Amino acid sequence: MLRWFLLGKTDNKRQLFLVFTIREKLIRVISARDMSKKVSKIPIFKNEEEERAFWSKNDSSEYVDWDVSEKVAFSNLKPTTKTISLRLPEYIIDELKVLAHKKDVPYQSLIKIFLKDRIDQELRQAL
């Protein structure tokens, strides 16, 4: 299960560190706590592997000074994808293309939608 971390400020300027997960369309909060006022210096890493190891063992809220932080918008973020090879009979691809055309989406996107819907259905039944 994926866990997400969020650093944020409430309307009353309370600084929070939040850990949550997303199940279907629900956001489930695992932990919410005030951030430490102590700010430590982030070390310089030799490579990404060393950085991943560091952040897996350290709380990022100890490294953030909200008084000097700035709001940033992350545009065009896409989920990480992995290319796979999938062999399908031509008639299935033809049928997918017809359906995709009716829905005005690329047929590869329609395959992803169908797969995600079915996976969600199977996971709901497993609970």
C-alpha cells in the first residue's frame, strides 16, 4: 500500500507533518503531528541510492524551515510508468480501437482504464 507524506500549514499557521494513504476514493490519515521547530542541515549525498536510504530513516519535517519556504506548483506531474510488452489477438485490438474511438480516447489509455477498473473491482471483492 502506497503511503504519502505531506508537509503543510493550517489556516491558523500550525505546521503539520501528515502521513496518509488513498484507498479507492477515500483518503485515510495514518498520522498527523506538529512539525519540529528544530531544523537540521540536509547532508550532501553521493548518489540517489544514498539519498533514498537517508530519507527512509529520517523525518523530513526536521529539515524544513517554513519561515523561508516558498509555495511551488508542480505542473505536469505524471505517475511513474513502466513499459511492458503485451501480446493481444488482432481482433481484440480492433475492438478496443472501436470502443476507444467512441469514447474519444487513445486505445492504450482505454486499456489502462479497463485494467484499473477491474483491479479495483477485484480488490473490493477481496476485502
